[in-house]
Amino acid sequence: MKNSLFLPIMAILGATVLVLFGCAAKSTAKKDPPPAYVSQEFALTMADLRKMVSDMPGSIRQSILEKPKTFLESLQGILQQPAIYTRLVDKQHALPTGYAPTDLVRLAHYGLSVSRESVELRKSIMPEVMAMVDAARADHILLLFSSTYRSYETQQVVYAREVQLYGKKVADSESAVPGHSQHQMGTTVDFGCICNDFAKTAAYKWLIENAWKYGFSLTYPNGYEKLTGYRFEPWHWHYITRAGTAVQREYFDDIQQYLLVFLNDNRDVIVSAYRGSNLGQGWESNGSGQ
């Protein structure tokens, strides 16, 4: 009789212990700390950042990982601008088929020095363009706008002419195939003579020292041909916003290609992790002019 009662009682006690143990385990799990995010503005951990910069040069990794919170917070200024300004367009990354800005304006109407009447840029960046030109004039520097927006069709003509004159190998080192040119975005300027001698001019020296203050960055710097795919072009300057040039100078060795590659490779993660407001329109531009 005792044994018959003992076994059910032990079974009940065992089940009770398992239930209590399970509850305790659940209670412990609920108390696990939340992820240690680097910044309140981004749901990103140090592990996330390390992964993002793993393919970057050591100097860039160090700059970002030494000041991760400041770095992430500095990205907010870029995110709050139209994404086309920091879109990667190079030999491997093309613009969408049929892309064309919708807000092009002629620079001659702004009283600027131009190579021809048809030279155009996006209206949205003209306040920065004018501020830069005024600052240059105050320093007795004339900025000549030689080539700006080029349509896909115009780039076809330019590239074909380069191939005919110099051969494909040389052409590919200094001219983009159609659809892969920054000029098609309407945010890029070729200044002066569009020649190597531009690097010897006062205008070039002024741009090196001051263009970043107005959001313009040298796209193809000297010594980075393997990275950019193009030879040194001292005349070619691309607008990436003031926030963009500030981040480029502080964290990316002041090389535009490194910044744009980082944003291209990590844009989805960065945007989805962003907790702030005023996210810029169209991180992936669809040709709407954003």
C-alpha cells in the first residue's frame, strides 16, 4: 500500500520540480540585458560595426572603431540628404536604366563662367555651388565650369570618341562607359582645362583647400588608380554634401571612393537600424530626381 502511494507522489513532485525549473529558466532569460548599441540613434553594436569595416584599410577601421558613437552620429547628416548625392557610381555600379535628373538648370543663367551655354547642374545643389563660387571670387579665384551634366546618350558619344582617339585601354582609364558616369547624376563638375595642367593652377589648389566646405570632393585623386579605376583627374569634382565631405575627411582618409563603397555595401543595414527622423528621400534612386 505504501509503495503504491509513494510512486504517484514522487511523480507529482518531479513534475512540479520540472515546472518550477522551467519557470525559473524563463525568468532568467527575460532578465538578459538588451544588446549594447553604440548609439541611441542606431540599433547597431560594436560587432555590427566591425563587420561593416572589415574590408576597409586599417587606418579607416581604426578611425571608426576608436570613435564609434561619434562616427554613427555623423552619418545622420548623410542620411537626411537625398541619397543620389552619395550613391556609388563607378565601373562596377551603374545608374538605373533611363536615369536623368528632373531639376537641371543652366549655369549661364546664374552668371557663372562656363565653357558653353548648355552647361547644366541640378538646381538642388546650386546654393552650394554659388556659395563656393562666391568664396573663390573673394580669394581672387575664377572657377570655370567646363563640363557638368551629361546624359546617357552624350556619354556614349564621349566614350566612343575616346576609344577612337586613344584605344579602349586608355579610354577605360579616363572615360566611363555610358550609365557608369557620375556626370549623369547632374552633381559633378569638370573645372578648367580638363587636362593634367589643371593640377598646377591656383583654382585647383583652392579647390583642394576649400571645396569640401561646400560638399564637393575630388573623385579620382593621384595614386588611387587601382581603387577608383581611373587615372588622376584633378579637374573632376563630385558633390556628396557637406556632411559627406566631413565624414570623408574624418573617417575615410579623405578618399571619396572609400566612403561611397562603405555606404553602398552597408546602406540597407544602416537605414534599417536608424532610429532618427528626417530620413532622406530615395536611398535607392529610381530616376525621379531624388
